[in-house]
Amino acid sequence: MPEVISQPYTRADEAFDCLQTAIVKGDLSPGEKIGEVELCARFNLTRGPLREALGRLESRGLLVRRPHAGVKVVSVSTEELMELYRIREVMEGLAARQAAERMTDTEIADLYATLDSHETMIEQAQGQAYYQAEGDYDFHHRIATGSRNTKLAQMLLGDLYYMVRMYRYRLSTASGRPHMALGEHRRIVEAIAQRDGELAEFLMKRHINAARQNIEKKIKEGGLTI
Amino acid sequence: MPEVISQPYTRADEAFDCLQTAIVKGDLSPGEKIGEVELCARFNLTRGPLREALGRLESRGLLVRRPHAGVKVVSVSTEELMELYRIREVMEGLAARQAAERMTDTEIADLYATLDSHETMIEQAQGQAYYQAEGDYDFHHRIATGSRNTKLAQMLLGDLYYMVRMYRYRLSTASGRPHMALGEHRRIVEAIAQRDGELAEFLMKRHINAARQNIEKKIKEGGLTI
DNA sequence: AAATCATGGATTGTTGACAATAATGTGTAT
DNA sequence: ATACACATTATTGTCAACAATCCATGATTT
């Protein structure tokens, strides 16, 4: 996701984005140790800006650093992933409630359009988990932004989602219940359109709770190692 | 709060901590622009580690940086502070629920002891807002940790609380209803001791909601400028 | 043979100088 | 007198070399 607007874009920012997507996409595996010089060669920059980027990534919880021993990609256990979903549940519930109170009619119309596009995507790309995950991300992204709660959106989009997506790419977890999820999305949007904040919050919490249970079940059944 | 254990403590870590407390304590005012060289002189280090620390602070939302234009301390509007409390409400509600499910009996006993100590502190330091704020922080800190939800505790303790405390020191907001707050704390702890997660969550949410309304009222009445 | 200690190598942390960019002040033209 | 353009200056962004710390390998001792 390269920002088109910002030309004053430092090398550190560049490294930050590249590393972030590399971690999320899975080019860097969890637990993998990454040497600084290696990364410098990869991104064509020196260790100064790189270390700045590493510090930011560490602060966001995507990297863990041990002094004088280097950094490695964070590795999230099943339990921790479940906890992540519990946090999402309450935070996105709040986001949905505030979105119902504050989204403009235009944004809501866009949200409906997004849902339609997701529907066709699901039908066309039968079983293509990637598109499902992207559609799902798009939906939640819009609601987080629509909450008009700057800090909330920042925490969801800049912190939690990267971590969740990191494992979505690996597990393709969204799959299994794409139509189900789409139906739940629709009902949430309808609640938002009716400006029913309480209902939107309730439905969103239930939606994320269902997603969590779905993943938990799959991991237990299929022995999906993360 | 200097960590006693960690001897392998880089200069960047040191600068990070110093800057963080400086911002929270109010030595650096919100909106204040801070030059890098100035900070280097202040902390006796060079710009490399300093920039690393600045990046981490920026990532945590305590600083805002504009490329080639320097960093300045974040300045939170009244509305944003209220939004912060809304986030706290749902997150600490979750923390209380999980704490009720997972805290050890020893931790709960410590929590009771903490409350008693707060009570004497409130009686002794009549009107000393600082101690009230510290006691309040201690309580919420213990519950966040007791949730056994690593990421949740990290987000609360490493993100939100610093921001809230930043304005607590300025406003001394905890004041005005110390006995009230202590009573609410007691009821929350009782719910936790009875392992009633739902009740603990409900009471915690109501507690933080009341604190938010209290601040909002004070700002509107007294024209408290933040 | 297993465990401990020491040494070498590699990697991280730090430093100070260099280059690029934005803010400021001055001068000129309208 | 005000507004715009330019040059200067100060600050940020980047680089490459230096110092400190840890990890691994191998020798030594029990």
C-alpha cells in the first residue's frame, strides 16, 4: 500500500512500510531473526534510518528486540491470537456504535456498495481466500474510520489489524464461512443505516466472536499450526 | 519508574523513558516543538539513539512528526480526551472481566490491600490530587495486568494510560469524587473476588463512564482549558 | 566424556560529519 | 505599504566509521 500523496517520505518511513508488509504478507516468518545489515542491503539504505524503522515496528509489537542480540519477528501463540480477537470484539463494537452515530449518509452508501462488491467477489473467486480476507478487511477498515474516533481507528488500523492480517494470510481463516460473514456484515450495515448504535455494537461483537470461535475450532480440528 | 533489573539498557531506551515521563509530567507542554540538538544536550547523547527514541514515541502517539519539520508534543483536544475515555471504557471492561476469571487469590488479596492503602491516602492527603491520581493508576494497572491478556495490558499500560496521565497531571481530574471512586473500586474488586466477570465488566465500564462525565462537566463548568 | 571457561568473530549500539529540505529574513516590484 | 520572490540559515535526514556487547567455537579441566 504505497502512499501516493506524501512525497516528503523519508527512507525510514519507506523501510517501515516495506518491513510491515513483509511481515504481514509472510515474507518474514514469525520468530525469524533478521540481521540489520541484511535488511540494509535489501532496502538500499544504511543502518540509521533502518534502526529508526525497527524501533517503530518494535513499538507496535510486530518485532521483539533483545538488546545487543538483534530483533526477530513476533510470534503469536494460539492463545494470544484469541486474546487479540477478544480485544477486537470490544473495540470494534465501540467503532460500530460510534459509526452508527456519526457516519455520513454518503459513507453508508459506500458501505452498501462495498458489500455488493464483496458479494460478487465471493461468488467469482470461489474459495479464493485472499479476496475474502481483503473484502473483510475493507469492511472493518471503513467502520473503524467511520467511527470518527481518531485514536480508536489508529489503534485498530495501525496496531491490531496488522497483527490479525499477519495470521489471516497464513491461515486463510476468513474462509469457511464467507456467506455467513457477508450476511453478518449486511445486518451490521443496516443497523448503522438505521442509526441504531446499540444494535450495531451488539451485532459487531457477535460477528467477531463468531470469527474467533471459527478459528479456534479450525485450529483444534485441523491441527492448524500457526 | 526506572527498571532496576535491566542493565543492558541502551541509550535509546533511556531517552525514550526520559522523554515519556517528561511529556507525562508536563515538563514538555502539548504542542511544544522540540529540536533534536536541544534534546541531545539535555540527555547527553547523540542524534542517532535520540531519533530512535523519537520514532518510538511517535509510534505510540505521544509525539507527532512532520518530515523535515521536526517533532512536537501531541496536543489532545477535549473531544479527543473524551474519545480516549470511551476506548478505556470498553477495554478496561474487558480487562475487569478477564481479571475476574484469571486473577490468582493472592493478586486479589493484594488488590484489597491496595484499596485500604488508597483509603488512608485519601484521608491523609486531603485534597492532594496527586496521590489520588497515583492510587487510581495503581488500581487500574493491577487489573490490566491481572487480565493475563498480554496485548490488552500492553495497549492499556503502554499507550492509553500515558496519554490519560498526561492530562491527569495537568487537570488533577481524579479529584472531586475520590470517595465515590474508591467505593466504585471496592465494588469492582468484590465482583472480581466473587469471580463474577460480567458484573466486574459492567461496574468497570460504569466507573470509567462516570469519570469521563465528571471531567466533561468540570471542563464545561470551570472552563478548564486543556 | 561432560561441563566449564576463554578467545575470536560477528553483530549491535554509538558517534560525528555530510547532504537535503523547509523555515526565515531581506529585498524588490507593484 | 503590501505582497511576492529569492537567498540564507538552521534544522532534519542520511551516511560511513568506531566502540561495545553478545554468540559460537574450541580448548582445558574435572
